[in-house]
Amino acid sequence: MKFYGENVYSFIDGKFQSVLEARKMLPNLNPSDGKNLGIVQIANEHDVDMAVDAAMCAQKRWQAMGMVKRAEYLWAAARLLEDNKRDLAHLVSVESGKQINEAIADVVEALHMAQYDFSIGHLGMTGKVLADEVPTKECLEILEPRGVVAAITPWNFPIAIPFWLIGLSLIFGNTVILKPSEETPICGQKIAEIFDRAGIPRGVFQVLHGEGDVGWQLVRHPGVDVVLFTGSYEVGSKIKQEVAKYDNKFCTIETGGKSAVVVLKDADLDLAVNAGILSAFKTAGQRCVTGGRVIIERPLYDAYVEKFVEIAKRIKVGDPLTADTFYGPMINKDAVGKGLRFNKYAVEEGFNILLDRNSEPDPIHGGNWLKPFVYAMKKYRRGNESHVLQEEAFSPHVALIPAESAEEAIAIYNDTRYGLAGSVITNDYRLAKFARDNMKCGIWYWNLPCIGAGVRLAFGGLKKSGNLISSASGIIPAITHPKAVTMNYDTKIVMAQGLSSKI
């Protein structure tokens, strides 16, 4: 697999599209040093139409192939992911700025998702058989594909999240058009190469490169039946409103969070601090599940704050390809600006700034760098009174918040407009269950950080974190529709619920 220096082209109807006529071109910049990794050809409206037409033409043939046969293509893709794991991880690290161990995990997550998709396909289960109230009738629920799926994915998991959305969509007989982030186009191109090498039929899987306008053209295209989106709430909300205008469209959105780690007074201090550090600072805080808040019950608060800040002072920020780096750069200059604004808001809102390492020199010249920022408060201020406690910073920016009881800690956790991920650190299983039952989130952990998704579990959230339809293994209701089938083997009509059939 070649990685750098070549132009990046859309993959439409089984072919990578070289420049046949004028197309907008964008540079692809390394977030660590600002150097150009290559040039990206941006799809135009004609390209979108070609891709959708190809997907529509291929869909019935793909559906007719059968689930078990379709699964073989996912197995081939999984083998290619495994064979190229190290090279792909290097690409993820260079293009997105993820530290190399996280980049390896990104590729492994995609590999595990492809293997899971294959296993679902080889089981061949496309619905269920139900007993009827009379033995001469049989009831089936058959899952049918919705049609053409547009998957619009972010830069921070540039291999993993596409496979969350692509794999099961293909297994259940849909065709897929991937619009990867403009920040990680080479990763998108490598996914296209993987499916091309796996022998996927023309039009079944395609990739369109571009900025938000390309994604929006897919959302509005009458030939697209499903939109799967991961990104900001503002964009996700617009997608929901647009899709609602059509009788054939469906969408699922995953739109960020204001996640938190809840530390109760009986917690193991070392475990609790490590969970907080990992939740707050992995990927420079650029995860939708990032724990931008750590809520600590009062008896443990002072000791926790002291140890947390001590470790945050030692976190190594630098070259993402270096094994002992904890986190690398921000994805672009806008992300740096947003993070700095959130740090400024914390000062303006009167919080106690415990650590701000942003006066330190940048580890690599020309990159997009933010250092850890930690702040605290004597008493909790309700979320609607504080921008930084309510909104998603998406940066290495974390609040340490005291709580007077376990009940108050859970109430503070719930005091945001988001509800994606949450964690509780406690040795009391009764309190753990109380937290599990009362924390309003879609992803919950006990004695773990609030990051780290499993591919066999659903991934999604409540409130502003999504539209209550999960991703990963939970995506089946978005990409299929159930057809209710009732068959009569008798020579006379037998109605449901004892209803008379006499005429």
C-alpha cells in the first residue's frame, strides 16, 4: 500500500477518478508540523450523482447475492486490515495526529468490527420466526435493506468509525457511499483500496472526498435512503430536519458529549486518578466520549486533585509517532482556537486554574498544539450558569468538581444537555448499580475510564448526543426495515384475535 505523495481521488463505480475536468483541489496538512501530505480532489455535484446512480443500480444485485456471500467480502477486508495494520496505523498517526498506540487501536477496532460483521453475515440471520395463535399460520419478521446508505464520518477515528457504519450496512444488503472527513482523506482512500482489493462489486461501496457541501449533497439527494452521521450537534440537527422532509429517508446521528468520570469516596485513588487522566487527555481530548469533567465526592476531593494535577504536569505532549508520547497535536488551527477559547472562558467564569501548560514551547514547529488545562471550584455551579461546564470543549480541558454525596455527584453528571458516556469509580457494588441506573447516558463504565468502546456493543447517547439510534452493533434498526409476514396454510381464512371471517 502506498501512503504519501499521491493525489487522493474519489472512488466511484469501481474506479478511482483521475482529473478529467476541473475539480477543486485541497492540500492535506500534517497536524504535527503543517507539512503537506498530498492533494485531495474534491467531488462535485456530478460526482455525487454518479455515485448515487451507481449505488442504486448495484443495490438489487448486491441484495440478491445473499447474506452469507456478502459476508465473504467483509472477511477479505478484515484480512487486508490485518495484513496492513502497522502501515495503516502509521498513516492514521501522521494524518490525524493520534499517538501511535491509539492509531494501532483504531485499526484493530476496524478489524474487529469487520470480523464481527462477517460473523453476523455468516450466521445468516435476517429476522425471526414467531409462533401464531393458530397452528395453521406462520409469522415471520424479515429484515430488509433500506437501499443506499451515505456514511459521513469524522477524522478522529478515521478507520474505525467508517467500519462501524460500512460493515453491517453492506452485510444486510445496502450499498454504501462513504464521505470521510476532509482532514483524513488518505485514510478514506485506503478504505476504498481495501474494498477494491477485496473484490467488492462495482457500485456497492464508494468514497466521495470533500468538505461539508459534499456531505450535504448526499443528505439531500433523493436516491440516498439512509444517512449515518458522526460529528457536531449543529450539523446533526440540520441533517435530522432535512431528512424529515422525505418519505424515503432515515438517519442516525452521533453528535458529541460532555462526559464525566464520577469518583465516590470509597474509590481506589490510583485507579480513579488514572481513569480521570485517560478520560480527559487521550487524543488531546478530541473524542466525543472525552471526560471533560471529573466529579469527586468531597472526602476524596483534595487528595484526588493533588494527584491528578501532579500527573497532568508530567504528561508528554509531542510527536504522535513516538511510543512514550501521551497525546499528539490538535487536528487543525480552528481546534486550537476553540480549545484556547474554552480555557479563557474558565478564567472569565472565575474558576480556580490549577494547571495551564500552554506557555510551554511547542514540541514540533508548525503544528497544532494544546497542552493540559485543569481547573476546579469550591462549590459546583450549575451547568446552565457555565459555558465550560455545559458545552463540549473537544480539547485537553478538564474541570475537577466537588460533590457532597453520591446522589449529588450523579445529579451533577446529569446536569448537561448531552448524555453520551459516563464512568463511576467505586468499590461499592450497590452504589455502582445506583450510578448505572441513574446516570443518563448511552455508554456506561464501572471502575474504568469513560472512553473505550467495544465493537459488539451499541454506541450512542441521549439528549444532544444523538437521536436515540446507536452506532456500531446497534445500527441494524437504522439500515434495515422489518417486514411483517403472516402465512396461512389452511384452506380457510383464520383472522387474528378471533376476528370473524364470515362475509
